[in-house]
Amino acid sequence: MPEPPVPGNCLTRVLVHTPAHSQMAGALSYWSEAPLPPGTLVRVPLGQRELLGVVWSIDSTSASDATLDPAKLRPVTTVLDAMPPLSAHWRDLIRFAASYYQRAAGEVALAALPPQLRDMSSVQLKRRLKKLATATAKRTQAVVKPATETDTAPTPEPDAATPAVVLTQEQHQAISQFHQQPGPFLLFGATGSGKTEVFMHCTAALLASRPEAQALVMVPEINLTPQLEARFKARFCPLYGTDAVVSMHSGMSPAQRLNSWLAAHSGAARVVLGTRMAVFASMPQLQLIVVDEEHDPSYKSSEGARYSARDLAIYRGHLEGAKVMLGSATPSLESWHHSRPAEEGGRYLRLEMPSRIGRGQLPLVRRVDMNHQPKSCIISAPLLAAITQRIARGEQSMVFLNRRGYAPVLQCSDCDWKSECPHCSAYRVFHKIDRTLRCHHCGLSERVPRACPACGNPDITPLGRGTERLEEHLAELLAGVQRPDGQPVRIVRIDADTTRLKGALESQLAQVHTGEVDVLVGTQMIAKGHDFRRITLVAAVNPDNALFSSDFRAPERLFSLLMQAAGRAGRDETVTNQSEMWLQTFLPKHPLYEALKKHDYPAFAASQLKERQQAAMPPFSFQALIRAEARSQEAAQGFLTLASQAASSQSDTATLLTQITLYPAVPMSMARIANIERAQMLVESPSRTALQRFLNAWQGVLHSTRAHPECKGVIRWAIDVDPHNI
């Protein structure tokens, strides 16, 4: 039993990572011997555990004068005072994210800190900081700092240590507008137009003009980090030291993530490269935020606090007075809508770079009508001939299919048995390489049965195709084809299965870059962001499925994916042959493919925005999903239905329902995962403010409904604001 606080001790409010929906969403009260600045990291007791916490506020009066019972307050165990407190701007970002995305502030704040920091003592942290400071000092002693320039210099001359880069007129104009205007900016540039060079030039100008300034550069996926990191390190590390550029993503070890976070927090790191988690990096001198491939769905978190890192980047820039630049060849429709002219209500400034650098041209889009091909055709004769011609010329081709494995289903032709997962509403995928059936949702893996489990028929066959089967089929079709040097054709497959081991992705990409590969087969992980200089042909084997999705965002995602995939071709201006994008489709006249053939994103965006406005869909309305997980589908839907009915009877929520539409509860598209049933309810409003007010008021209703006797089977529930998948 701790001693009660004595006069002079301070009441301290501390955020800890409390369980989701535990109704302990706010800061908890402790007492400390001396006032602790907000943002200080501390270790505090909670139940039988000791947790890392963040001091959120202090009360200068003694704890005995507080309304709380002093005898029930527990003391702060340890103060991690070896490092500066987290800034007020960082804390404001956490407050906003927690409020907007309907999560506990402690959950958001502690999830944003590196995991290894949660278990470190004050002594261990001091040692780590001392070690980092010593190493940084040694590495930067020999580095010659560039001469500083005034803020008015828009584009500083390249340093002698950096090779000169000749910018295009479009790049010069974009950079000039960036320096003259406050932003936020949407850099709308064709694939291969040099958007990354614009990002680097703007970063170079900032670092040269402000000695303490920091820049945050975000990419959507881990596999895009290495190539960008290499370019930034080559440009900035010779000028500012080895530690000037650090990365932050979940693929790093805990020690690496902690070192990068501490380097950013201390200001030693001038440039931070990272995935969506990096939007919460502690950067006290942040002056520039770049969000590359801003359209990518990976920026939206799918668990915990379901935040959009792109949207938080815009808010953080406004909060800290930092410039924000979003970049994409196929912007999200929300960003495109926000970048319309200011007189029409636009909030972003659109910077356009429609041309590729040098003589590089956008690929010619060819459509193959699969209605005129043999029924079981996988690779059409015209496409095969085109790939063969590229191989003969020593050029590379990329064949894209967004489905891994050998086949999505195994089927018995006698009794119609299919390889369903017993735990999920999905089929187990057949992987021929190790003869397994794997569920890509719950992870269940079993050997392929020798005969049908239902009727004993030994003839069970694969249905459909994945990248593994496509690779095998291409090897058969190209067996007699030779490279210009007389060697057999080399085919490499890159997907989640072939890149599991550490360093596998980097090794395979290196093979592509050096020309060792003739045909690259893969999923969407190869279709965006990569700078493949030797690829002159890209083929999409079966893109039609996305056209029939129930999700209203599916056409936007498909167009973006195909246009990004097409952008991998023809990036080397020394290759004079016309690059090509081949589409094998049963709907060659579809408007989406017509716009893709012309590389006309503005026309596609205009048509999609018109449809969404007519249907009152985002960005012309605002949505949230309430998801429930339970032991039965009836319990999950029953919980949501009861909560909806309770909202009508509660005075604080009923008054807001005039501006809110509550749709009926329905099963999710993937209704069961790992024997957990899932249901959802859509909440929609034409007003973002009204939606937020309703969700805030509805939180208490959801908590009380969860305790209802009829909801015993409910395991958890969550609110997803601005959902990307419905």
C-alpha cells in the first residue's frame, strides 16, 4: 500500500496504453515529487504492471487539495528525464488523431513510440543516448557543412559533393511554385516525370537554408523504402553526416526503430523516410512533409486506431507550420477534388508535370479482346508474340496478376467439393511449390489431400490461376525462346511468397535492374513505385474482376493500379522502341480502359467524381463504419442493431440523427475469419462536423449496449472513420 502523497507533491496526469474500449480513455492521475513538464516519459504502476506513460498535464496544487482521494493515488515510479519531453505540437497531433478516429489518446500516443522504449529504464536510456551521441559526433566530424542560404533562395546550387541534376522546365516550375506558395501542394506528375527529384530538390533547399530544419518523406510500403533511402542518403549524407537520413517502418528490428526514433527526436536526423507509422515521428524542427504515392490505400491503417497517414500529414503540416507536398501520377479522388481551383473551393495547389523526362514516352496501351481467344487461354497469342519480340531485343517484360499462389481454389469435378477454409469465409489457396493449401486470412496450412475429402475422387483440379501458375505457364510457352546471347529465357516471380526471407526482395530487384531477368511475374508489389529502367512491356492478365466489386472505390483503385503498372515501362530514354501496356480483358470498350488508353487521369477523375456527387458518396459526404466481432453472426448484427435503436432513444444522439443516416447491420464481405464472425454498420452524413458529434455522443451508447445481456457473444467492436473498404 503506497504512502499517501504529502503536501508539495504534484498531481500528474499520465497517458498510458489502456485496453481499447476499457472506458479508461483519458489520462490517469498519479503524484510526483516535483512538477514534470508535459511530454515527459515516465514509468507508472497500473494494476500489477508497470507501464510507460506520457505526462499529459500537471496540477500545481498539492494532491491533497485535489478532488481525488489522495490515499488512492500512486506515485510515478521512474522519470525518463535523459531525453527532452515530447513537443506540444506532437501532443496536439495525438489529441486530434485520437478524437477524430474515435480512439483513446493513450492508445494512439503509446503506439506511436518505439516498442523497445516501453521496457527501458532511465539508466538504459541514458546509456543509449550517450552511445548515439558519441557515434554521431565521430561520423560528422569530417563532414563539411554547405554554406547556408536565405529562405528566399528557391533552388540552391548543387554542392560539389553531389552530382549536378539537370531539371526539366516542368520541374523548375513546380519547385518555383512550391517556394512561392504556402501549400498544401498536390504534385500531379506522370510516371517517370521526375517527382522524386522534385521532392529531393525541395528538401535540399530546406536543409541548406535552415540549419536545424527536418523533413519527413513518406512512402506507402516497406518494399519502396530501400531504393528511396539509397537516393536520399547519396544526396544528403555526404553533406550532413551518416545519421542525417534514417528510416522508420515495421520491417526494422526494435533496436533499429529505437535508434531512428531517437535520432529524429534529438534533431540529429535531418530527413526521416518511413511508412504510415512515421507520421507520428517526434521531429521537433519539422518543416517539410512529403507523401509519395499519396493515393495508395496502405496509408490507411486497418487495425487499432484506423488513421489515414496522408490526412494526418496535412493536419500536422497545418499544426506545425510545415509545408506539405502530396505526390502521385494517379491522385486519390479526394486529393484531386481538394486541388481544384481555389475559386471553386479547392484547398490544395495543384502542381502539374505531364511529361516524362527526356525522350521517354508513356507506353502505348493495347487491349486484347479475350472473347475472341480460346476459352482456356491464359496468355493470348498476340501478347506472347510481343513478349517474345522483347526478349529477342534484349528488353524486359513484366506480367502482372494481383493474386498469389498457384490457384485460388482446388475443386473436385465429381461432387463439387472446394478447398474452403473451415475457419474463414474464404477458400484455401493451392501453392504447388510446397503442395499446400493455405488460407491467406487465418494462416491455416495443410498438405494437399491425395483425393477429394468428400467423395474420394483422386482427380481434384486447380480452379483459376495465381502468379505461381502464371510463372509455370510462361516457362512452358517460352521454353524454345532464347536471349540474344543464346541463353534460355529467365523468368522471376516476385510476390509475398518469394520475398519472405530477409533480403530476398532486394536480391530479386537487383536481378531485374542488372538485366539478368527477361520476364518479371508478380503481384501489385511490383506494379508501383519501382524504377525499372529495362522494362518496355507490361501486361495485365486478368484485370476485369475489380470492375464488378461492390466497393464504390474499386474503379478508382483499378485505374490507379493499371496506370501505375503501365508506368514501369519505357522509363529508359535510351531505348528507342515504343513501350507497351497490354490489357487482356473481356470488356475492351469499358470507359475505364478507354481513359487508360489515353493516359487521361483527369477525364477518369471527372467522370468518377460526377458519379459520386450524384450518389452523395465521398468526397461529397462523410462516412464511418461500426464493425463488430462476435462468436455468431446473429450476435454481431444484434449488437449493432441494438446500438442503432438506442441512438434513437438517447436525447444527445437523437437530436443529431436528422443529419445522420444509419444503415442496417450487414455481414462484412469477409464475414468470418479464424472462427470470428464479423458484421458492420455504415454511418453517413453530408456534414463532417455532424458525423463527428454523433460518433462522440454514440460512444457511451455503444459501451452500454456492449454490456447488454443479449450481447454476451460480442468480442469487440471498433469505429472506422473515413473507411477505405466497405
